[in-house]
Amino acid sequence: FTAVVAIKWLTDGEEEQPLQAVLVADSFNRRFFPISKDQPRALLPLANVAMIDYTLEFLTSTGVQETFVFCCWMSNKIKEHLLKSKWCRPTSPNVVRIITSDLYRSLGDVLRDVDAKALVRSDFILVYGDVVSNIDVTQALQEHRQRRKAEKNISVMTMIFKQSSPGHKSRCEEDDIIVAMDSKTKRVLHYQRTQGLKKLQFPMNIFHSVSDEFEIRYDLLDCHISICSPQVAELFTDNFDYQTRNDFVRGILVNEEILGNQIHLYVTMDGYGARVSNLLMYDAVSSDMVRRWIYPLTPEANFTDRKGQECTHSRHNVYRGAGVSLGHGSHMAENVLIGRDTSIGANCHISNSVIGSNCTIGDNVVLDRAYVWNGVHIASGAVIRQSVLCDGVKVKERVTLNRQCVLAYNVVVGPDISLPEGTVVSMHHPDEEDEEDEDEFLSDGADNSSNQAKTKLKAFSAAEVGAEGKGYIWRPVKQDDTEDDELVQCLWGETSSCITTGVYAVFQTEVLGTLQRGMEENISCDNLVLEINSLKYAYNITLKEVMQVLMRVVLEFPFQQQGPQLAAVQYCALLLRLLKKWAPVFRNYVKRAPDQMDCLESLEEFFLEHETHWGAMVKVLMELYQLDILEEELIMRWFSDGVTSAKSRQLRKNPGLLKFIQWLEEAEDESSEEDGQ
Amino acid sequence: MELQAVVMAAGGGSRMMDLTYSIPKPLLPIGNKPLIWYPLSLLERVGFEEVIVITTKEAQKEVQKLLLTETKLKPDIVCVQEDADMGTADALRHIQQKIKTDVLVVSCDLITDAALHEVVDLFRVHNATLSMLMSKAHEFTETVPGQKGKKKAGEQRDFVGVDDSGKRLLFMANEADLDEDLVIRKSIMRRHPRMHIKTGLVDAHLYCLKRSVIDFLAENKSISSIRGELVPCLVRKQFSKFSSLQKNKEEPNQNMKKKDANTNSENHIASADDDLLELALNRSCWNDHRGDMCGAYHGGKLRCYVHIMEEGMCYRVNTLAAYIEANRLASKLFEEPAIHPSAVISERSVVGSDSIIGTYCQIAEKASVKRSTIGASTTIKEKAKITNSIIMNGVTIEEGCNIQGSVICSHATICRGADIKYCLVGNSQRVELAPRTTEEIVPLPFTDPALIYASF
């Protein structure tokens, strides 16, 4: 009898361990720049509620009793927000402890600190501060504990996924993953991001386990919620090169045989869980929120229990806060959320949008998929589609924002201007970043004054932001120092890039000169490469830019020689001869896949400027393909993914190009078939 | 006639040469029935009236006799030369002229109680190009003569990928053909985001094939085996879009006529749906998948399906182990009495109900037969003990023999007092032993698993 009691007491003791969570309120990347220059990502409003509040609500409702919030970038703001929130009231069932340090550079640093401070006592939940979810993890937690009990310390992590088929709008290409798992034990055997891959490869050794049934799943959305054992923190300490969870998962899976640790997964069918990792996801999650997919987290629930957040819900998912005024003839079609004290003028048409509090919207405004934060002024006649307008933005009369525009804090645009697709405007000058360099993580209030002084020196471009506009256009710039040759994405989560002009003009003329001389004096290709290389060092130009410039120079070469009125046919003949002659030069610079993409992009850019010569483009592509400078796969990728503007879309409708692409497609299909045989 | 049945019975049985060197594989006795009887009766059971049997010259007569006496099927026997090294696909190509409709191809070594309509229904419902039968692999429990210890698991596994419904065949590869990685195209995963990869399956070698596949075979002479080449090829072709167009470009050197024929057959194989069916599909809200807005089958015309038996019996008798296992279970498949009425069994002998006794057998006094199959005209003399064994036709087992877990082929003679455990005794062999008096002294030589041939 005593033994029974003792056992019961022991198991009870285990159960009573309060559930802990580690919430990382920093993304450790710059995907939300320039928005996150002024506000940390965790505090950005999603359906008028800061994202971190959703994460905390999810943790609390799933039974977490103690949460460690780790902040780094703008930690003061997060701290201030949390101290005011309901989570820090004495009645809160979930005790929130805020830990700030400027030294965190990655998730790895955070977990190493968790280990060093011995914060966790048992299994804990690991989430980011931008996860929106209503998943009940109890079941997953139970399975995790059972596994841990059955096989001591073998399973270290249970990752939570949501089933969602490819093409679902909450899945963005960038976060797509493929998972190979053991059907019976739910063990993860292989985990890989699939962006840019055409063929998925699974090492054979993952199939060597005793099981005879495996599943390969491409229908999973990573919720970025993981149940971790305390070992996870220790493993991060042991492996100081683990920076992200991805590193960790890969490390565990690859070293499974050596270390004997395993990772399992839990798939939820009906819960909702997604990480707002870019603006595309922001758009998707916001609209899911308004459409009530994340019930019981709905806008009118006011779960943050804050004054002034209340709103009413009426049919077609229209939510209105207190004090909203709506002008005559204005129509809120569906899925609209309007915050407190916002006034809307007459004859507006609003659909699928979220509007914050204290906004003023003029007459005849059209908003569709617009995310308008607080204190925004939109003057009459504006048309805004799928864009984000941060706090304090002013949109003047008759401004049109095309898809995927971002106006960061306090920007003013207009009047009478149309911003092209994907425009990002911020009060911060894009070059600030370079000047600040590494310090930006550390200090943010300190050099603000000096920065502002600097920015004031640079004038706003009226052509870009309108006559009364205030703000600088941000162009997505590729960073060369990113690891793993990862393509750096713009804010909206699509791959794109463009060259920065200016410094390279000089380099370009030099290259042109070299090539001209090469032509006249018949210098061998090896020597040309040598000369271009020395120029590269002289002007401190990256290899990528060399390629872009080289492509451009060669394409312009016939014009340089024969004058700009050259007809397409002659141009083509001249150019092909040049390409053939200088093929070794190209081969020297265009080697890897990213090089080829760059090459194609500069090619496209050039031909976008020379509409009359589109016919030549196909011939050039064909020639480069046949000279083995470009591979078919990359041409295909460029063709399908590289659309940056309306005009480039038009370019892709060129019948010659379409024919060429079709030809390639067929050739490719054949070759892949032969691979298989 | 919806389907024509073809039984492939020309295989040499290369994986069990010990048995097939004297008896052609289709005629190997299992539960006192020739092996080929099983697929034939399966076909007869589901209502086939005609059958094409492809076999060798050697077995032709016997097979013909069997078809006439044991079944009501109207046979059409086609002979192929055994030494011609013909594969199953070659054989199918050989009888191209005879095939007017879609075909059901069965191997002669299949013993199953599968519900055949499951396979055919998949074929009909999805208007599939190929549908096939697979089963969970069975562990063989019996000890196999000549095989020490457990068979090692080192055999090459087949990787079979099916979609979430478990019916659509998406991927097929043998471990031997895969290098370091298993490669799957992302486009397949996009259409079928949840793929189940199964390894513990045996292919029953039962296929429903569209008529157009036969034409395809006629054009592609390089394909020689159904399982090894044709099926993987069809499975792959499900997801290649421009198969007909690319041919034109890739084979510019071949003469025009050949090329055209090729293109046609590829087109043919792909456009299995006729116009009316296509119209029906377009107008219907039915779909074979969920998760995206594409039409049924994502517009693919070539579809392969598989029915995987979760339970029930499904054996391919192509190894000695399978042969022994099949003998043990065969009696469940037919209703005839286990002991043939013409057998003469002494009242004082013991014959277990789990044994099968063939025609004109003689079992003498005090003999005991348990869990065994005794072929026709076999004589078992006094006090012989037979357990767990397969005795073929015309065998003589003399007094006091003890036979356990062995296979004794036709017309062998086991002399008195022999003690045979886990052995295979070849055709017309005579196993002689020292007289019983010395048996107690001399260690018995046959207790080890071994194969006994003429050398004994």
C-alpha cells in the first residue's frame, strides 16, 4: 500500500511541474526592415493587436504557467508593452519573466543562455514572438512525454505542424518545407526547406530503420512551435555553431546515429498556427484572423483586455470599434476591421482591410487588402491595394498604391502620384544602415539624433514620393554576406533583386574600354579576364556586379560601335558574333547558379530598356544556352520567378521567348525522364 | 469481353532450381495441384471464360490436359522457347495479335485469395492505364532445407510510393537502382503532398493493362520485363507532360516512319480517356484529390493504381521457402476433401486432418502423417513417421522412416529406417542407410539441413 502511494506521489510530483515556455521576441533578421527600424517585429499590430500578445495568449490558453520572454532589438519597447499588458497583472495565470540582453544574436544564443541560467526544469515550449496560433498542444505534449518516458532522453523535440496543402495562402514559397517521417513512430527523418529546389533528395540511410512505412509530406506548414526537452538547451551549449532551429534540427538528424537523439512531429488538422515571417504571411494571417479562422482569437474577443480595443462584429465579418464614423455612401464590403475613433468619408469602398484607431480617411477612397495602422491620414481619392501603411502615414489626394507597397512610419506621399508595385518608403535613408554597421543592434536611441541630422541633409525626391512627400524609397538590395548563398528576399517574401547604380558607372566604362581595345587589338580572352579582374580590385566591385556590368556592356556593345539606331536584325548578328568570341570570358565569371540568375536579370533589365529589340533576346538566350553559359533550369527559373514589374511580365509574353521556353521545357522533361531510367 | 486474361507460365523458376530442374515450374505440385492450377482457378472463380496461357514446349501438354480436365476455361496455349530468354513483356509483345481488349496479366506462381475485383475496380473507376496487386510481405516461419538459420534481411527492398488514399501509385524504385539519394520531383509532391513510401510489400505480379500499353510495348522493343521495366516506366510517365512532343526532338536520327509510330503510341497511351469521358469529367464536380483547385487527376491522362492487400493470403511461389509455406496453406483454397477417396489408408495409421493425401496412396499400419502433403501413388510403409513434409508423386517410403520438415521429389525411394530432417531429396533418388541395428551407434548423417542429390 505504501508503495502505491509513493508511486502516486512521485508521478504527481512530475505532473505538477509547471509548464514553461521560452518566447523569443526577436527574429534576428531584417526581413521587416525598414518597418522594424522603429518598432520591433513582435510589437507590430496584426488586426490591431501586437503580435506578441497572440503568442502569449496562445501559450496561456495551452496551459503554460511560466514564460520567459527574451528580447534584444528594442527590448525597452517590448518590456514597456508587456508591463502594461494583462500578462503582468498579479492575477495572470501565466507568469511572464522578461530577460533582455543586447548580446543575443540568434536563437542559439538565447537557448545557451537558458541553459547557463538553468531556467527550465522540464519540457518547455519554444516559440517566436510572431507566432499566431490557437493550437492546443496538450495532446502533443502528452505524446512527447510518453516518448520521453518510454525511451529515456531519446526524443529531444516535438515539432508542431499544421496540415495545409501546397498552394494554400498561408503557405509561402519561402517557408516551404518537406518532411520525411516514419509513419508509425512519427519520427522526423528528414527536414528540408524546398525553396528553389526542383528535385527533392532523400538520403537513403534515412530509410534504413526497422520500419517499413515512411511518409514524405509536403502538406505541412511549420508553425514554429516546438516542444523541447531541457536537453535542447544543453545541446545548443554543446554545439556552439547552432544558430537557428534549422541548424539544430539538421544537426540532430544528421548525427542521429552518433548522438542517438531523435526529433518527432505532431500534426494538427484543425488548429491554426503560423509564423508571421514576412509581409506575405502578415497578409495571410491578418485575413485569416478577420475571417475568424483562428477562433477563439477573434478581433471582437478583445482577449488582451485593453480599454478601447472593444469592437462589434456584424455580418460579412465587419468589425467596428467605438466611435467609428462612416460617411454617406461608403460601403464596407466584407472582412473589414476598423479601430476606435476612425472616421471614414463618403463614397468609400473598403474590403478585406484592417484599419487601426484614430485614422482619418477622406472621400472616394478605395481600400482592398490594405493594412492601415494607427493615426493614418488618407486623403480623398486614394486607391490602395494590398499594402501596409504604418503609424502616422499621410497619403495625400489621389494617390494610388499598387500591390505590395509599404509605407513605413510617418511617411508622407503624394499628391497625385502612383507608386509602382512593391515600393517601400521609409523616413530612414537606406544608406543609414551601412553607416551604422554592426552597432545598430546595440544602440538605437543613442545615435538617433545624429542619424536624423544626416537624413535631413538628403532631400526627398519629389518624383518618387510626390511634391509634398516625405520619405526615401528603399530598394531591395542583395546582401552578399548572407550565409549559404541564400537569396535574400524583399519584405514581401518574394525573391527579387536589382543593381545599385552610381559607383559602377565608372567601372562600366572601364570594362567597355577594355573590351573595345580587346576587339581592336584582338587580345585573347584570358588576358581580358585578367584585365577585368584587376579593374574589379581597383574599383572594389563584387564578383556579382562584375557579371552584371559585363553582361550589360556586351549587350550595349553593338550600339556603341554602330550607333543607337541599329536595327534589330543587324544588332542580333553583331551581338551573337561577340558572344561567341567572348564566351570564355563569360564562362570565367558565370559559374554557379546565382551567377546565372544575375546574368539573366541584367539581360532582362537591358531588354526592358530596348523594347524594339525583344526579338534579339531569344537569340541571345539561345546562344548563351548553347555556349553552355546558361543552364536550362536557371533560364526556366528566371522565366517563372523573376517577374518584377508589369513590363517584365509583358516581356515574358513575347512569342519568341515563349517558344524558346517551351522548347526548353520539353528538352528538360526528356532529360529528367532519362535520369529516371 | 472486358478483359482478356493472360497467364505467364514460361518462367524457369530460377530461384528454386532445386525443385524445377526436374519439373517445369507451372507443374510443381502444391497441395497435390500443379502450381498453375491456382491462378487458373482464381480466374475461373471470378468469371473468366477464356484464357491465354504462355508456356514452354516442355510443359505445354500437361498444361493443356490440366486446363481441359480441371477447369472450364477455354484455353489458348502459346508456346515460347525457353532458351530465348524472353521476358514477360517480350511474351506480351509476342501475343500482340491475339489481344483485342484490355488485359489482365497473372503470373503462374501466384497463390492468393485476394478479391480480384478490387484490382479491376480500380482499373475501371479511374480508367487507369495500369492497376496492380500488392500484398504485405509474409514472414516464412518454416525451416527451409539447405538454408541455415534465418534468411538475412539483406535483400533489396522495393520502395513503393502511394498517395494518401493508398491507391494511386506515385513512385516505384528498387533499392539497387537508387544510389545515395531517393529523388522525387517537387512537381509530384505538389500534386500529391502526402506520399506514403512502403517497403514491406510483395508484388503479386497481377496487372491490369490497357490495350494501348501492348501497342506501346510493340513500339518500344527494349522493354523486356513487365515488372522490371514496363511498370516503373508507366509510373514515371504519369508525371511527364510532354512525352509525345519530346520524342520528335530527341530522336532526329531515326527515320521518320519509326518516329511517327512512336509518337502515336505515346499519344495513345497518354490519352486513354475518350472524348465523352473527358466531357463527363469536365462537367462533373467529382475530384480524386483535395487541397487545390485543379481538376480531377490534375489533367493527367496516364494513371497507375495499386491495390494493397492488408490481410489474406498472397504468395508468389518462386523460392523454396515460399513453396513450403504455400503447401502448408494451400488446402485452405479448395473445397475438395483432404484425403482422396481412392487412397488406401490403414485403419491403424494416424493421418492428421491438416494433411493432404493424393490419389492411390497407400498408407500402411502404424504409419503417421502430420501436417504434410502426400502426392499421388505414394506408398508409405509400416511405422513410417512423416511430419511437416511435402512428398510428391510416386514416392516409396519404407518401414520405420522418420521424415521431418523435408521435401521429397517424385519417384524417390527412402529406404527403411532412414531419419531425414530438413532435407530436400531430388527426383528418383534412392536414399539408403545403414540397417536399423547400427542406427543407434552411427550418428545420423541427415539431421543437418542439407540437400540430397545423386551423391547420396
